[in-house]
Amino acid sequence: QVVESGGGLVQAGGSLRLSCAASRGSFSMHNLGWFRQAPGAERDFVAGITWNGRETSYVDSVKGRFTISRDNGKNMVYLQMNSLKPEDAAVYYCNTVRGDWRPLAPSWGQGTQVTVST
């Protein structure tokens, strides 16, 4: 179980920092990922981080703008989003992920809404 937070309304070019907490159990030994789903679209991978934080991966459209990080001591994963674009607007979710960054847990949290205005 996870709880995402930090979304909101931001102007294009602005920044947001999303947070994801484990409401049950621990993240510390899992690879983690952020996903997003825009209206009428599939839920897509955005960024991932290995359990020890040594490796990260990003979808091409966010490289150089988004940064994923984690704090295993706090059981948290974060997504710093800079230079936001209208096409970044979506509901953002976190989940544990496999080695190929596909989601692992069958259930999802409620997500956090990101809206980007022009």
C-alpha cells in the first residue's frame, strides 16, 4: 500500500515535488517507480530507482527535467519535477517495480493529480 502526495496546479515552467510513502510494509528492499496516467490514456512509466538508489531510469520525455530519489530510512520515494509542460499533466502513481521497471504490486494507490496550466 502506498500513499502519493504533492500534486497540484502549476504554471508551465514551474516545479513540483511528489512524495510516496509506504502505508504498510517497507520499500527499502524494492526497486520503485513513478507512473502517470492522463485522461483516456494508459498508465505509463515515468521514472524508476533501484532499491539502493544507485541506478535510475527515465522516460525520454522527462530526462533532464525530472529526478527520482528515495530515502529508505523514511520509507519514501520522491519525484522532483522541474520545467513542467502541459503534457506532463496526469495522475501520478508510485509502485514497486521489477528489474525491467514494469510495476510489481497488483494494486495502486489513489495517485496525486498534477495539472499544468499554460
